[in-house]
Amino acid sequence: MIAAQRTVEQGDGVAWLARAPLPADHAIVTSLPDASEVATLGDGWAAWFVDTVALACRQVAEPAVAIFFQTDVKRQGRWVDKGYLVQRGAEAAGSHLLWHKIVCRVPPGTITMGRPAYAHMLAFSRGLRLDAGRSTADVLPSLGEMPWVRAMGVAACQAAARFLIEQTACRVVVDPFCGVGTMLAVANAHGLDAVGVELSKRRVRKARRLTL
């Protein structure tokens, strides 16, 4: 059996995505940066976020999927709902919501401060429709292991990988904001090839060798 392949490129994820549409067997699974990670955008972060989601949804093939893992933030007494922002971007691209999962970051009932106790995981496609008889859990009880502080939890990544294998024809996972490569490593562990893009040279090195 041929081992699953992984490629990690250093660069800007948005510019990389804009190069060309992805092949039909490629899916995007990613977590877009928070405003605190791209401080130069200032008040323009929300518009950038929505536009980037729209780009990702357009660049996957019509029957393929784009999956986003995002955690809201509480900032200066106001709630920033990233699940809402993701849906705005997907709608602008003509994509439809396949499922919206809630991933518990801490046990239910726990009071949190700067971030809520849960994260969103949302899957979109322009052409794919799902069989209701093959539904999967809407609430994941735990993120799972986090190889770094901003990582997608391993359990969430595993849920995304299983969905791709069982209910889509996608066999390559693309993460244009891959960080240290958690989603890439989980994809490889499930036999899926993976392509990542990351600005940081240090994180690129980690993403190329991370195993779980």
C-alpha cells in the first residue's frame, strides 16, 4: 500500500487559493485566522474573513466540500460569531450548508472568559447532497488533543476525515492555514493525501513532520 502523501508550502494561504480551482478530489478543511493573528487588517478583518470563506468555497469543485473549524471570541463586551461569518461567505459563493457541528472545548456548564465553551465546525458544498440516513453526531463532546494552542483539536479533525472518506469522493485534504499541520497529520493517518500552506517558516517545518 502506498503511504499517504503530504506537501506543505510556505506562503500566503489566500494567494495560494486564488491561483486556480482545486481538482475534483480535493476538499478544504481549515480554520481561518482570528483578528488577533492578522492585526494589520484592523476593522477590515470581518470583510476579509467573509471574502476568504467565499474564495475557499468557490475553489473546491462543485461536488466537493469545504469544512471550516472556527471558535467565536468575546471582545470588549461584544460577541464575534464566526459561525455566522462563515455562513455569509459560503452563501456569497453559492454554497449550501451540509452540516453544522458544535465541538465542546471544555465540559458543558463550564464558564469561560475570552472564548466560548464550544467551537463551530461547518461543511459546505455547491453540489453535494447528503443522505439523511447517514447523519453523524451534531455535538462532539471534546476537541481532542491540541498539538498547539491554535490547533484544530484532533477529535474534530478525525470527524472531518471520516466524513470525507465515508460520504464524499474527496481524497486529498487542503488546509491553506495549516499551522503546525494537525489536520494534515490526521488526514494522512486516515489514508488521505494532504496539502498545507502556512506563512511561518517554523510552523511549516513542524507541519511537514507532525505525526499523531
